[in-house]
Amino acid sequence: MDSRERRRDVRARIALPVSIVRRGGEEPVEMLDASYRGLFLRIASPPPLRELVKLRVTLPGKRDLEMHAVVVRVVGERHGEMGVGLRFFALNGNERAEWESFIHDAVAKAASARAA
């Protein structure tokens, strides 16, 4: 592992339908990767650090999960595209169990693909 890597969890490159839920509606965004505790999104107008956001994530073959997350990192990318690192906030119950099961499977698939 790179000595600059500070993440606690293994991340997997995952692209799922995700929306940020706001008072005026939903804003579709692009998920780039995810872990047990959070995810990284590409977004044109990122919310500020430490803002609490509501997400709607559609898992394959399952219902939409509504989750809350805190913005822990805002980064600028080439060509003016922005991204945000989010850490889940108060993820409990069925939503947590479904998310953790999904991530467990995604990380296992990514590891077996790297080993092949």
C-alpha cells in the first residue's frame, strides 16, 4: 500500500446510480468508487466541507437506499470537474446491512479480478 494512503477501508471502483437529494429535487451524480464507510462522487457543484447531504443509491436488483453522508474532501480535477469524498453518517439497520453486503461482494470481485 502506498505510504500516502490514509483510508481505513479498501475501496472498489463502482458505478451505481446516485442522486443527491435536495429540497428542490434530486441531482444525479456519478459514483467513482466506494467503501464500507463512504464513497467518492464526481459532481459539478460540490457541497462545502462538513456539509451533511442526503443520498439515494440504487443497488443492483434491490431497492433504493437513502443514506446521509458528510463531505470530508472536495477535490478539483482536470477540465474543471469536481469531486467529493463522503463519509456515511448514522448508517444503521437494513440500509447498513444491504450496503455492507454489496460492498463485501464488490471488494471480493475486485480482488479476484486483480489476482487473475
